[in-house]
Amino acid sequence: MPPTQTSTVTNNRGYIIEAQNSIYASVRMIAATTGAQAGALVSKGLAARGETFRIGSYTNENPQDNYLNFVSVMATENNTEVAFSNLPVGLIIENYSGTTPITVNLNKGESYTIATNSNESTINTDGLIGTLVNSDKPIVVNCGSANGSFHNGNGRDYGIDQIVGLDKVGTEYIFVKGDGYDGWENILIVAHYDNTSVSINGNTAIATINAGEYYLIEGDQYINGNMYVETSQPVFAYQGIGATPSEANQGMYFVPPLSCETRGNLNNIANIQSIGSIDFEGGVSIVTKAGATVTVNNIALSNFFTTGPTAVTGKSDYVTYKIVDLTGNISVQSTDELYCAYFNFNGAATSGSFYSGFPTPPEINFNAVFESLGNCIPNVTLEVANMDNFDSVEWFFDNGSGSGFVTTGITTFQITPTVSGTYKLVGELLCSGLKLESLEVPVSICPDDRDTDGIPDNIDIDNDNDGILNCTESYGNQIINLSNINSGSIPVGAYTFSGTTTVANNTVTTPIFGNSEGIFTSEVSVKTGDPESSTTYQLNFNKPLNLLVSYPDTTFSGSGILNTNQEFIIRVPSSRTITLLDPDDQLLIDSDFDGIYETGITQISAFEIRFKSKTSLAFGAATFSFSSHGVNQITYIHKNISDTNGNQASFQIAATCVGKDNDLDGVDDSLDLDSDNDGIPDFIENQGELVILSNIDADSNGLDDVYDITATPIDTDNDGVLDVYDLDSDNDGIYDLVETGVLGTNLSDTDLNGIDDGPNFGINGWTDNAETSADSNQIGYTLSDFDNNTVFSYIDLDADGDTCFDVIEAGFSDANMDNYLGDTATITVDINGLVTNASDGYTLPNSNYSTSATLSITTQPVDITICESYEVSIAIISDEAETFQWEISTDGTTWDTVIDDTNYNNSQTATLTIINTPITFNNNQYRVKLDRSGNGCGLYSESMTLTVNALSNVNSPVILIQCDDADPSTLGYSYFNLTEANDEISSNAINETFSYYLTEASAKLGDETSLILLQTQLLL
């Protein structure tokens, strides 16, 4: 940052770095033009956050025009007020002409820098040292010099570092000397309290300083390469260090105080020898307890260029080490306290900083083994990220009941939660009794995924994988009328709710109000320095339902537009979850509950979701939504983080796919694989076929791609009751349960109501006996298709395929022959799809309906003409028929049974014989009814007509004489015209038909093979 840009609020002059596990972050830099200067700072992590700081820099005894001292702060929360005071009169501040103290207001991530050029006045040489930086919320502070020096020559270098707040400094320090001269191997002690005495190496006080003053200790006070400094009050300590005998090789870094609380190994100093692409000579200095075992990269120090252990004068229970010529990634281990700084140099450039020595609260890491459903039970383990820092740890748990945190009794570094709720970790240091608490971390159960398709029930449009959309199996989406914010009901399902509103430091008159469309607006007053100003609205329902929270297309009152000065929490009971879908990444999410909101999270599930809007978001512009399945409570919290303005926020809540339980088994139809408890799963009754899932869901909506999202469940009998709810899906009078073919084995219905008796119904609403195993969601029997025509029997009106419809074969009424139960064309049914206007049905059917017994006719009876008094046989050919019964009709409409008597014989066989046929049988029609076992309908043949001619008066014999002609070729042969004899034979010949046969016997038999066809040309 150029000096001309200091003294202004910026939002692009700092980094917030987050990681899933513990990390070390450092910034190393080298002068771009000459490479003669270098510097570094090491992030102190969460330990860097503080509210009171004292600044240090080089003293610049021989100032040059490029000596610059500075202090830079960054806010970690919005609306943070930062004050810079104890600035001396006459201090010339770059790019600033106002008064002092300086006060600025920063939002999270914004920074402010004060800089002074040491060459502009005598006061400027060290005028920033001792500056008091105070804030009303935690901030992070960097300070130092770029360039500058602790000596009075012309050498110079960077001396910068990140420091910690007053709460983490102390009264005892040990310093390890570098390789520079005494003139710049200096110690800078900055007091925060008046009358702070300074003692060196266990001697009596050498100086007393007041708040904001500093004492500079020269390098000649080192004994055997180390120095022990003790003060009467906590101070801020900075160390100047050299790398060579040249003043140009020096650096400055912030030093941690001695504390038994400083525990844990250091892993790692990355590429200790490097700044960018340039190689330096690297090393470390170490302070630890006497007798501690120290290793580098888990290798004994004897394997390195090591100085030490060196006793510390005035503090005999500590020793120091200095190790040089190190390269690569360096880790340092100690069995006791560990204070470790790194340094490196190249030519005139030097850098260095402390990597350890600042105690931090215990940190919790998520270790999820299955991340598609989130950090959730049972797939998550919580671990202590910095266990080495503590003598003991203990896990605490809050179940959200209001009783607060209670111990889990678990004191190991790792815990695998089994109960959802909020967890925290308390670490203890026995030497001081200090207890440090971690952030509170809500841990949720994994969102329910009843059909195990990888899509949480919260957002799954087909929660039981039956191919039927949840809303189809429900009362549909319902508005929650919030006109009365305190109570109300939903029009269907007997759902009621109550609402409660609470506030914290919120002075508005109406913190929450709503309308009939389910839109509610919360209002929160200005925070004005309070820790929190908020509105909390909680809805409690009398029974679980599905909820959707979204951003409305419009608001009914006030503004309610989302902006960046708001933070929100949506919470459901810890035994449930809520899922955020944010496809356009419009929200920032605090996914690990550390107060830092992250971008790029487009889906997350938990029982509590913390979020804020990235930008001001117009109504109708949002694509995000929150969905929760099966909850009886939802809590909404709106926090205002502005100290200057109040704000409003609007959301809309609706009940989605409101649950319906058709079979009253306690399982909502959207989760019930057998919504009518007839034993046939909904995934079959949906479309009347067994569908094998593809396990492909390209759009991740929860509906398997094998299904057509536009298809609706079928209603086979068109009675207005879908098959999934219809106990008689084809209205044949036979329960679907009976037509499964497994009544008495897999299914039971002793009371004959079409519903399985149970009692072993699983959580999927399907009797366990019908599945391969309990709640396997797989059918455990072969659903009947008696005739193998790929139409299951329960929707096949002729289940056995014998052309006799089931309603008849079952033994039920169907006088109008429409193949449905009952004798009328109009059918009425109840809510279960059972026919109510028939005189019978819904008892155990005759077995004929499931016994395939086809009947067919090979040869039908044919019309016959005979003469009166003659005998005639009427025949039919059928291979399947077992019994026959001939019938007679004189009008073609009314039929009577033929009984054996003087005129009939064999009336119950395939051939009916009529004996001595009387003339009165003329034009009688005959048919035969075929029957066989297993066929309840029988089969009628076609009818035939019998023509009976009266006997004629015949003159006999009749002689025909034919003379031969003279043609020698036909000598002895002549053609006879037999019809010439007709008139001789009968006087009524004109009204009669004559047939001539070759023999008398053939004529009597009517033998067609002897019939003379050419009656006018018979050659004899």
C-alpha cells in the first residue's frame, strides 16, 4: 500500500483465511527493486483477535527518507469502532490532517492503516511506538517498520509482525540473540500500565516506564546468547534481530511471554529458506523448559547445526537453542513449553517471526466420512485440532431443551456424536488452572433419506421412490395464514399452529407481522453497540408437516428487502434437519459456526443454518429456499448488525405436500409404499407394472429417471379412486389383496375387508411379510398374473384369460354383462373404490376366476334340411368342452333346454339326435352350451336352423325311355334328362325340389357322394 493511500478505510488490504484443519499462515516479502530488504509476519490465528494493543516499531535513530513506521488494523465484525490514541503532539501522519485521537468505524474485513515517515520530524522517528489501539469488538493488528533500524547507521530493513492483544501478553520474556551486532540486537519493551518496572537477567529493575512509554534494551545485555526480561506489569515485547554483522540484515518481530499455557508442537514452517523464488539461509530459535526433549522434524538436534541447550541467566528452569542451515518444511517438537521463531537472510535482506507461543482456545474439526449429506450424525467425528496445547479436554453438549450445556463425560481428543445438538470443548491447563472454551458447534443428524437415493427427504420430490410425486400423495401445498401471527390453522389435515415472538435489545413496537399469504416481516432496531439486536419468531405445530421458507415475490408492508447488515438463523428441532438450496449462490453461509460466512455453498443440511445475503436482494429475484420434512417447530432469528440503522426482512412460509394418511397406519402416503394396505406396493399400482429403478437421477430431484415426471397414477376402472388407494382396482368385486395370489401366505385378511391384517407393518407402511425383509422396500412375492399376459390379475378383468370375466367366475352379479360388479350400468363406489350398488361381491370368490379353462369350438352346428319323419343329427366339435346342453328356440330369442324324449336323444352330448322329425319342428333353431370345470361362463355355439319338409305323394315306379341316335360313336349310349320325370313322380312338382341319387340306398341316406348333380344330362 503506498503511503498516499493510508489513513483511509479499505476493503482489499487483508485476507481472512479459513481451513478445515489447523494451519499456519505467514506472509514473507522482499523488496521488488533491489532485493535488499525482506520481512515477514506470521498470523497468530484466533489468538490475534483482541481489543487493546500497544504498537512497536524500529526506533530509527538515523532516519532516512524511506523509513516508514505503521500500524494497520482489520475488523472481524461489522460496525467496529477503532480508536488510535497516545499519539504524540507533532506527529506527522501520512495522508491525514485531522485531529487526534483518530477514530474510525470498520465493517468486517475492512482495514485502516496509519503511517509515519521517520524522516519528516524528530517525533516521527519513534512516534508510533506505544500508540494505544482500542476497539469495541475484536480486531487484528499488524505493525512495525518498512524500512527502519534500531541502530544509528545507514543500514535498514523491514521489521513487521502481527501482534496480540493485551489479554495475551505477560510479564516474563526470554529472547534468543541472532547473529547481528549489539547495536540492533535490541529488545523493545512497551508499557501499557504506569509504573511498570523492567528487570534483566534476574537483576533488580533497570527502568520504570509508564503507559505508552518504551524501554529499549541493547544487545550487550545478552548472556550466552539469551536474555531474560521480567516486568512488574504485562508489557508488549518486540525483538530486533540480526543475521550478519551488517546493520542491513535485521528484522523485528513480536515475542510471546513465558506461560505454562504455551503448549503444543509446531508443524510446520513451510520452506524456511524461501521468500518467493529466492533462497535464503534459514534457522530457528527455541525457548523451552530445561529437561524437555526437543526435536526438529522428529529428529534429534544432534543431527543439525545446533547451539544449545543454553541456560538462561535469571530463569534457570528454561533453556534456549539456535539451529541454522535448515531447509524445506520444518516442524519442531517439545515435551514441554515451546516458543519458536524462524529467521532467514540473503545478502542484506532478513526476515523472521514467532510461530508458536500464543495459547489459543481449543479448536474443533469436523471429520466427515460421508459428505454428500453434510457434517452430520452418524457420519461425523469431532476432533480437537490443537490437543497438544492442553493437559486435558472435556466435551460438553446442549440438547436445546433450555437446560444448557452438560458434560458428556468424554475427555478424549475425539468424539463421535450420537445425539444431535450443540457441542463445545473445554481445554484445561493444569499449571495455571486456565480453562479455554471452543466455539459452540451445532451437530445435526443426517437429513432423512427414507428411500436411500442420496437426496434428503427435505428436497426429495418422491420420498418413497414409488414414482408418485409427494404432492400427488398428499393434500398438496397449503398456505399458512399469518394474519394472526400468534395462532392459526391449515385448511386440511387438522393442522394448527401457535407463534411466539421474542426480542433482544430490539425496541421496535411490532417486531414481527404477517399476512394471509404466509408472508411475514421482521423488524429489528439499530444495534447501537449492543452485542446483539434481534427478533426471534417461533412457530409450533400440533403435528409434523413439511415447510418451505422462501423469499417472497413481493411484500405487503414495510420494506423487508434483504441487505448486508442482517444475519439470519433458521432452526428446527435438533432431531430434524432443514436443507438450503441456493442454486445461484445468493447467500453467504456460516457452515462451521465460527462467525465467518462463506460463499459457494449452494446446498447444506443441518438443524440450524446461519446465513446472510451477499447483496441487497430485490423481491422476486431470489432462487434460494429452505425446506424441512416432518417438523413440528421452526425458529426464525433476524439479527441487525448495524449500529446506525434498523432494518426489516421479509420471508414467506408455506406447508408443502401436506401429509395424508389414506390407510390410517400412521405413515404419510408420501412415505408409504402401500398407501391402501392391500399388500400391493404403490410402485406397482402407480402405473400397473413393476418398474426397476435405474438409480439415475440426473437432476437430483429425488425422482428416479426411469419415471416420467409428468405421469399421473392410473385409475384402471375410472371410478375416480386411484389404484394406489383403490381396494378393487378393476371393480370386479374381488379385493385386490385377494387377487395378489398370496392370500394366506404372504398376506392375511381374516375379516375380508380388503386390507392386510398386519400387524407387522414397517416404517415404510408396507407389511413386512410382503417384502424380501422388513423395510427392504423390495417385493417379496410374485404378484399374480394368472394368464401371463403382462397384466397383473388385480387389474385384469379376465385374470385367467379364459374369456370368462372374473366377476362372473367369482360368482358375483353382472346382469348387464359389462364385466363390472353389479347389474346396472351406473356404478357407485366408496372412498376405497369398492362398489356400493351391487347385491353381492367382496366375499371369497369362486376359484374359477383364477383357473384358466378356455372353451372353443372347432366346428359349429350347420343348418340342416330334412324331410318330415326322418331322423337327423346336429353336431358340434370342441376339444375343451366337458359337458353339453342343447337348447331350442322357436323365435330366436327365447331358448329352452332340450330334454331327451320321443323326439330327442343325446341332448347332453356333442351330437343331438332328432328322431321321427315332425313337420312342426320346421324352422326350429338349435344351439348348445358348452361347459368345463374352471370356466364359470360356459360357451354357446352359433345357432343353426332346421328345415323340415313335408313328405310328398310320389307315384312309383316312373319309367323314362330315351331312343339312341344313328351316331356310331355313341352307339349304345344316351343322355337322360331326369327332370322330365318330376311331373310323373309328383303332381306338386312345381313346388318341390327333387334330388336324384345313383342308388336307392344312397337316396334314403341322403348320401351327398351319390348325388347326381347334372340332372338334365345323365349319360347311360
